[in-house]
Amino acid sequence: MTLAAVAGLGVYFASVGLDNADKLGSVIGALVAVAGLSLTVYGLVAASGGGRRLVQQTARASGGRISQVGGDQTGAASLGRDAAAEVRQRARAYKDGEISQVAGDQAPPAQP
């Protein structure tokens, strides 16, 4: 695979010339840098959660058992960090199906 890519680049450089290939490479590099910077900023904003998080779960059981736990199980709320602001759980059991749902802060409170 790598050998094919190197061969393809060699053919391309020979056909358009090194000067034109250098110019095109500079333009592509600048576009990739701008896209990377944009994605980095988006990732930082998305990671912060904007102060609110939503946990959403859906389950269907038919002849089996499903357990759903939603919310903060890490203790983030007890450490002063934002936990899930909203938990939505939907469930539907058919025939002999059973569903258990628990939502909210599952971590023990912080010790003073």
C-alpha cells in the first residue's frame, strides 16, 4: 500500500513538475491546518458540555431482563463538577420481559 502511494506521488510529481506540486502541497497543508484548528476548538467546547449534559437510554425487553442506570456514577456532582442535568429513560417490556431503571446521582456523597 505504501509502495503504491509513493509510486503514485512520483508519477504525479513527474507530470505536474516539482514547483507546481510544492505550491499545491502548501495550499493543501494550509487547509488541513485550518480544519484541524477548527476541530480542536469544537472538541474543547464539546468536552466541556456547555454546563448541561443529557443521558438518554432506550430499552426493549422480550422474554429477558434489562437493567438501565443513568446519571452520574462517577461522583462528579459530589466533587463540584457538573453531573448529568437530565436523564431520559424509555423502556417497553413485551411478554415475559423485565426492565429495571435507576436514574440520578449514584455516587456516595463526598466526605468533609
